[in-house]
Amino acid sequence: MSEHVKTEIVDGVMTVTLQRPEKKNALTVAMYDAMSDALERAETDGLVRVILFQGDGDSFTAGNDLADFASQSKGDNSAIEGGAHRFIATIGKAKKPLVAAVQGNAVGVGTTMLLHCDLVYLADNARLITPFVNLALVPEAASSFLLPLRIGHARAYAMFALGEPMEASAALACGLANAVVPQTELRKKARDAAIALTKRPAGSLSLTKQLMRDHERIAARMAEEGSLIKERLKTPEAREAFAAFAERRPPDFTKFQA
């Protein structure tokens, strides 16, 4: 279990809190594994009826720790295969209700995981960011299927291809969130919703979720995206993206042919 992920069960709600605020809750392999462990435990623990995700500090999560991604571009695939890939696969097949409380930036998987949550509450300062193309990668967590399905091709393409952040109000308007509230009210709003779900019949909730999601198609798209990400991490474009990040300069992709 990672020291940067806290898990507690109270009144039927398992709360999973990201606790690396000094790094904007950037996700390490250990943090991914801790979240996967929590989800797997929740599925078999009769005391857990709902899972609630939240993050400490001013950001929900800055997404993948780019040091892990940079190491993969040099041939180390542990972060994708042992961390991010496992978490994405696990959240994609979760049967119990998932609730998210999001403040500040939700980058990369911080946004794509929300597509697998059943209720999403945003603070009024939340920003959803999917910078995969900017890193010379492709979307993950079946978001290349789920995001256009939710918000339409035009908005999804702008988020992916241009890396344009989506503000909380826009996310609410296009169906990515259930409500936007002041940050001071965020955790209470999300927890109240989670508690309300614990009082509903668990069997009906599970079946309703199953009926609303095409699990086979989601799993297939996750596998396709994962394979492409592994390929992209080995490309000169990806090496340039991570070198530019480390050197705090804009990347120059114009020197590579399409």
C-alpha cells in the first residue's frame, strides 16, 4: 500500500484519498497499485457498498508522474504494465458504485477515470485536462470511445488533440459531472451522495450499472489503447516530448515526419 493513498471504510463508503499534495497528487506506480488494491478489496468486502475518490491539496491529480513515463520511453514498462494499466483495467470492470470529488486540475487519468465513475462532483475551480497528444501518446482508459460518446466528437477531439482544458461549468453542461459546488462544500456533497447510494439495494445498483455499460467494448478499447501507448512511448516524438518537459521548454515535433 502506498503512503500517498489513504483508504478508510465508514458507513458503507470506502474513501480513497490521494495524499501527495506537494506533487499535485501525481500518480506513481505504487499509488496506482494502492488504488487497484482498494478497488479489488471493495468488490469482495461486504462492508463496502460505495467507493469515493478524492484528493488532498489544490489538485485532484496531475495524472501520471512523468518521471515514470520518461523511464518507459527508455524501455522500462513497469509503470504502464504494473501500475496504470492495472488500475485502468480494474476501474473499468468495477461493479459497485464509484463517486468522485474533484477540485483543481484533473489531468490525464484524473479525467479519464471519471468516465468510469457513476457520480462526479466538481469544485468550481476544477479543470479537466487530457494532454495525451501533447505527450506524443494516445488516450487511455477507453476514453477514445467514452469521451466522444458522452460529449460529442468536436469537444472530445479538442480536449485530446489540442489539450484544451474543460472548466467545471462546461463539464457540467456537457454531461461529465452531476454538480459543481464551491470547493468548501465539495467533499460533503460527494459523501452525501455516496451515503445515499449505500441505502439503495446493492443488487439493483450493480445490475443497473452493468446494463448501462458495454463492458466488452470498453475492455477491447482499453487493450487497443494500451498497445498503442506502449508503441508510442518508443517513438522519437515521445522522447522529444519528455525531454522537453524535463528541460522546461516547448517540444518541437515539426522535425518528425507524419
